[in-house]
Amino acid sequence: MAETNTRPPLYIRIHAADNVAIVANDGGLKTGATFADGLVLVDNVPQGHKVALADLAEGDAIVRYNVVIGYAQKALPRGSWVHERVMRMPTAPELEGLPIATVKPPALPPLEGYTFEGYRNADGSVGSRNILAITQTVQCVAGVTEFAVQRIKAELLPKFPNVDDVVALEHSYGCGVAIDAPDAIIPIRTLRNISLNPNFGGEVMVVSLGCEKLQPERLLPPGTIPISDQRGENAADVALDVVCLQDNAHVGFMSMIDSVMRQAEVHLERLNARRRETVPASELVVGVQCGGSDAFSGVTANPAVGFATDLLVRAGATVMFSETTEVRDGIDQLTSRASSPEVAEAMIREMAWYDAYLQKGRVDRSANTTPGNKKGGLSNIVEKAMGSIVKSGSAPISGVLSPGEKVKQKGLIYAATPASDFICGTLQLAAGINLHIFTTGRGTPYGLAEVPVIKVATRSDLARRWHDLMDVNAGRIADGDATIEDVGWELFRLMLDVASGKKKTWAEHWKLHNALVLFNPAPVT
């Protein structure tokens, strides 16, 4: 592949109505660079940053994606560098008078015959991995649990070759919190539903301190845990498996560790009896997310993910997109794609709730964009949102989840979450994903211990430099070496192989993972 910086000056324009485009060349371009259409740069423009395609007067709309992403703060001649310091951000779209379920795309033909090798669970879900997860009710026990997990991995796991891993579901919740506050339901149901993620096979064990506010029975009430076939028991007859560190039976630290290991072995034996079986692609539950985004995110990686999203929906699978702040400016696009007025109204409610949440902290959606986003060419949250939404593809939006809720239907789902990579990933785990897709332009070693994470690079330069961290190079689209469809199909097939255990992602290979971060909008006491 020829290096981009040896190529003639190139820009990428998304829509014919756009009056800005982004510079495609590695390293950017210098003043005087001349494009094939005669456009001459009057400023140095970094890669991914915008160049004015026409003379812009002060106050003129700046248009990308056929959407007004800002207004010129001063006159910008044709060929100028257009960046956040010369733009004024538009006001947020109102949540009233929106188009409601107005877009009725023609039904796409079903995509049949695609399968993967997964683990069927008693609740009807299917796992892509076979993992023992140890739930914790409070941060106080995290050190003890992690010590025990390391012992389990070293001494017990080798005896159970069909078990992929042992993970501790560490978090910072459980005590010192307003546990009865209305919004406390969000972190509680998040942790509850993560404990029941399809990749854990219905085997739930809990480590508790004993005096915490989030008591085990409150976290996992009777009847919430589906019983696996090999136990042959009724849910009502099964006591929650809890190791309580404050129990009088524990004399010394090693007594606690022995208890955790003893209980873990019981669960490992049952998990080890499980085997993969052929299941249809409709059993995939995929979360899509972006982090460390740049101006290429909405040009290469996210459109390819959107194409793969449509393939998954056609195959009968479940796909969820999230990040409320990063889709808020395209709310009209989302409500118009809702499958029903009820779905549209649910999205509006989630946006309104988050608007109010931000106002409590005296900030607005402009607080979202990071220094890295801006260095990568994203001037503001409006531009970022337009590139983020395309991960959702073109299918009708069939359902909406509030933070921490578990998905119960197929199709394209909007799962409301903050845009934080770690919180979004945590909430998508709670929603029930068995596979995660993560796009990045600036680069991040993000991963999850609980599900495989497929990383998609937006630029070939990142894919080359981080060759052993990125799983798919969508930068080939900007290079002209692949189409959105090519990369979308590549990603779809890779998902089936990863879900089957035939391939590991780089994050799995290196055992890279981020901590669970619970979203807790309730007060801390």
C-alpha cells in the first residue's frame, strides 16, 4: 500500500451540500497545497481537519454531513483551516415537534444461513465465552476477591479446560451511598444484570463484606437467577451463593480465600460441563461504541460498523448503540427512524432526562468533546454526533433501554448511556451483550474482561502503528483500497469467528481490560 503522504492532496467531502471537507493525507497539508479541483490551501491544515470549500462570511453556516455543525466567527476564505476556535456551536435541537416514526425504509431481505458456535443458557440467551464471574456487593471486598481470583486462575482453572476465564466484577458501589434514592436503581440493576450476562452461563456467586448497604438479597432477589439444566433445581429452592467475609467462621485472611476458592470450584465444575453448539447468527447481542474519535470516525469505521449493523439486523440479531450526548444533536434523525411513536417518545424521554442531569452539574453537551477529539479534527459535539450516529446503520429503531436495563427483544436498540467509554461499556454489559465493537481514531487500548472487544481503526496510520491492538483497519476506505461494504462484511464475518471462539481479539490476546464503572446519578452520602 502506498503511503498516503506520497499521494497528491486529497480531501473527503461527505455530502454535495457540504461547504467544508476534511484533509485525508497523512501528516496534513501545507499552505499552497493544490487539490485536483483547483482548491488551494491558504493555511496549514492537519490530517482530518476541515478546509473551507467556499468563501464563508462571518455568521455563515458551516455544513458537514449536510448538517449545520457551526457558524463562522469570522470571514474564512476558500482554502482556510476551519477549526473549533473559528466556529460557534449551534444550540441543541428542541425535543418538541420532532418527526415521529416518519421514515419507513423498505424491508431489507433476511440474511439467512449464518451461524456461530455458542453456549446456550437456561434463560434462552447464548454466550460467546464460558466465564466464571464473581460478583461483589461492595468495593471493600475487591482486594480479597482479586487475591482469590489469582489463586483460582493459577490452581483451579487448569483443571477445567472448557472454562475460558475467571473475572471479578469489581466496582466502586455498595456503601456510603443513598441506597433508597430514586436514581439508585440504576447502579443496582446494572450490577444485577451484569451478573447475569450471557457469557457467565447462569453461574452466580457473590462475595459480600456483611455490613454494606447493598446486601446480596437486594442485589439479587430470589427468582432472579435462571437455573442451569445440570442442577435440576427450582429457582425458588436455590439459596444465593454468598461468601460473607464478616462471618464468624472466617478466622484470618486465608480462611476467606479458602471459602471463595471452595465455592468457585463448584461453579467451575458446572461451567466445565458446557459445550459450544451451532446457533444462528440471530443469537448475537452486539454493542457498538466509539472512543478516541476523530474526523475519520464518521467517514470510515463508523459507516462500516453501520453496514455490519444492518447485516446483523437482517440476520435477526440484536444490536445496541448508545452514548446519549453523542447522538443528542441528531435526535430528529433517530425519532424519525423509530419503528413506532412509542419508541420515539422513549428516546425523547431519555434525552430529556440526560439534559436535566447535565443541568444539575451546570454543564451542557459541549463538555463532551476531548482534546484528542479536537486534535483529530472534530470541532464540537454536533460534528461528533453526526459521525457517531452512523454506527446505527439504517434499520428502524425497534426499542429503547434506560441505563442498566436488560434487552428483551431483537433488532436495533437504543441503549441510553453516558458517552464515557467505561460507563457505556459497563451498561451495555448489563444490557446483555455477548460481543462488543469499538471504533477509534486517536487510539485506545480499551477492552472488557467479560466479553470480546473487536477494535476498529479509522485510519491506516493508526492501524499500522498499533498493529497488535487493532483488529480491523477501516482506514482502507479513505485510502481507496476498500469500500464501506467490504469492511462491513469483513467485520460481520469476524464477529461470527470471534463469537465462536475461533479467533481471539487483540484485547483478549493481551488480556487488556478496563474496570467496570457503574453510572450512579444518585447522591453519595
